[in-house]
Amino acid sequence: MKKHLSLLLSLGLLAACTAVGPNYHKPAVETPGAFKEAPPAGWKTAQPRDAVLRGKWWEMFGDPQLNALEEQVSVSNQTLAQAAAQFRGARAAVAAARAGLFPTVTAGAQVTRSHGGSSRGSASTSGNSSSSGGDTTIYQVPIDFTWEIDLWGRVRRQIEANVAAAQASAADVESLRLSLQAELAVDWFQLHGLDEQKQLLDSTVADYEKALQITVNRHNQGVASGADVAESQTQLETARAQAIDLGVARAEFEHAIAILTGKAPADVTIAQGPVRSAPPAVPVALPSELLERRPDIAAAERRVAAANADIGVATAAYFPALSLNASGGFASTTLGSLFSLPNRFWSLGPQLLATVFDGGRRRAAVAQAEANYDATVAAYRESVLDAFQAVEDNLAALRILADEATQQRAATEAAERSLALTRNRYNAGIATYLEVITAQNAAYVNERNAVDLRVRQMIASVNLIRALGGGWQAGELPAGGAVASR
């Protein structure tokens, strides 16, 4: 027994320091020193570890109603609940893999009754009450012990792979949370952009009604023609139809916001109102910092680590498996004396099992694992490039939209001055009503474009925050020990 224990101790120490397969190193990626697109005027570049963009990023927009809705995403959104359940499943997979480090012990009880023929004329003088003639009853209480020693690190590599996969799942949860929160904010600003367009159309309809009344009066006085009245009526009814049509898109955005907060559309009603806030100055980190702030990049990197560990799992199949098997218990033909010392039995012995020939299956498994690793590395590097592009796109959008908004304000003011002058000329009988309609349409189009620009600026701000990771930090990813703990 001492020899067996010494052997087991030696094998355990050997297994603790042996793990085949490559050790993991984080893949290198090229990062530019700065973003190509400069932030809009008045913005700043965040310093490394800047704490401005953290946690509840939507509070930067200063809208209490938006804040309340965003809080409900983490609590009630069902898509996020699915992702959280998948993370719990990934943690359970880690526990299942860790179980391979420990022995398996089974215990049971069984009764076996058998019949064997007896020779003619033989005396049946047995005093065994549990056997009669050729019938025999055997009672057994076996206990089996099986332990496959992780000599080459196959189990430990599997644990490593499952831990990395669970960490990737945790990062997926945070990436989805950020995506849903950003989607809600985008829907919110689009909805209130429609409200602002509705207010603009209502004001335009009121102006058109006044213009129609003036035109009717002029027609009654013989100054304006019936065509002028018809054109004014057409313009008014068209504006009314456009105002009604906005209700379809607004209802869809309101329903989408309800689903994002985990509620039925009938339970959510959002009051009408314009976009109340201006685009906030979002602190823009350096490109190298972006790798630590995006949960989707962290998820991609963790999948690389899992794929690397899978290579070790596949490589371990080349080496023999060593297991220790033991069994013991009690067996007797009488139930009353089952647990007596003479009825005990036991066996103990190691087993070494190696695959001699498999037709290239192990070689193919290793090649497949290596190919999967290369694919995850490429996916990781692609996610980094996508993150850089998203930041650059939204920085460019905000900078260009800011310039466009300045020009649009000038265009709107010019269109309003033109409309006022044209109306005065029409009232004086100098201009035709067609000129008035043209000026009114130009004023409305420019005012609508100004509203669209404000909404697009808000959406670009939300998308930039999302591209920067929403304040998430790689340090928030659960550590391997936390993932593996019960």
C-alpha cells in the first residue's frame, strides 16, 4: 500500500507540472498612435484611464426620462436575460471540466439469484437458507473507485478552454447590454425627432391655413384666381397628411423602446416632446486604450485563449492515459452476514491505455484545433479594426454634421427671410402665388433638415459612445478563479 501511495504521489506531482500544447500569448495587433478624424471643436482627447466615460453614460444627455428607461434594460430585457443564462451555462461547463481532476466513486447494492443444475443423488444437506437445490442468491454491496490521472494536462487544458469561453460569454453579456442601451437611446432620439417634426408640421399647417384664408379672401375680392385657392388648399392638405403619417413611425419607435425595457407595448407611453439636449462632448481615448474598453474585443480575445487551450486538449490524445481503478465491498449468500469481515472483497490496480493506430484521427484533430485558433486570431484582429473604424466613422460624422448644422442654420434663416419678402410682394400684388408656395416649401424643407441634423448628431454621439465601449473596462471581466468558483 505504501508503494502504491508513493506512486500516486509521484504521478500527481508530475501531472501538476506537465501540460502539453502551446502556452497562451495574447495576439499582437497594430494600433495607430491617434485617430485620423479629429473631434469636433470644443471636445477633448481623454487621457489614459480617463474616468469621465464610465457606467451610466446616458446621463451625459441630461434627460431624466431617458435615464429611467435605460435603467430598465439591465433589469427586464429578455435578450439580455438569455445572454446571462448562457454565461451561467458556461460557468457550469467549467465546473464540469474541473470534475475531471477528481476520482469518481460509485456505490450500489445488488441481489443476484442464479440457478445451476445439481447431480442426481447428491445430498442436499446445505444449511444455507438462501439456496435451495440449484438456486443461489448472492447479496453484494460494491464500491468502485476510478481516477484518470491528468498526466499530460488534458483536463487542465480543457478547464483553461472552458474558463476562457466563460469569460468570453461574460464579455458577450456586457457587449449586448451596451448594444441594447445604445439602441434604446437611438430610438429615443429618433422618436423625439419625429415629435419635433410633428410640431414643425403643425406650425406649418397653421401657417398654411392662414395663407388659405388670405387667398380665399383675395379670391372673393377678385384679386386672386381660383387656381391660387386650389394650390393653397392642396398645399394645406398635403401638410396635414404628412403630419398624420409621422404617427406610424413614432408608434413603431415607442413599441421598440417598450420591448427593449422588457415590457409589452401597451404598458409604455412616451409623452411627446422635442429633442431637449445637445450632443455631449464625449472624451475620446487613444486607440491603444480602445482595446481595453470594448467588451466585444475582450470576448474575441478570450475566444483566442480558448482555441489555444483546445490545441493542448487535442495534443494530449497522442499520449497514453493512466488511470487507477479500485473496487471493494461485501458479498455474501446470506443477507444477515453480509457486512461481516470474512465477506469483504477488494481489488486495486493501475491501467495504462494508449492508442496505437487511429488512421490519422488525432493528427486531424490537432490540425483542426490549430486552424480554429488561426481563425479566432483573425476574428480578434478584425474586431479591433472594426472598433477603430466605428470610432473614426462617428468622429467624422460629428465633425461634419457640426459644420453642416452651421450652414443649415444660415440656410433656414435665409429661407424664412425669403418667405417673408415673398408674402409681402404677393400681398402687394407683385408676386404670384406660385412664388409664395415655392418659398413656403423651401422654408419648411430647411426647418425639417435642421431637425434631422439635430437627431443625426444625437445618434452619432450615442454611436460614438458605443464605439468607445460605453465606459466598460477590461478589468471588469471576471477573473478565471471567479469563473471557476462554485
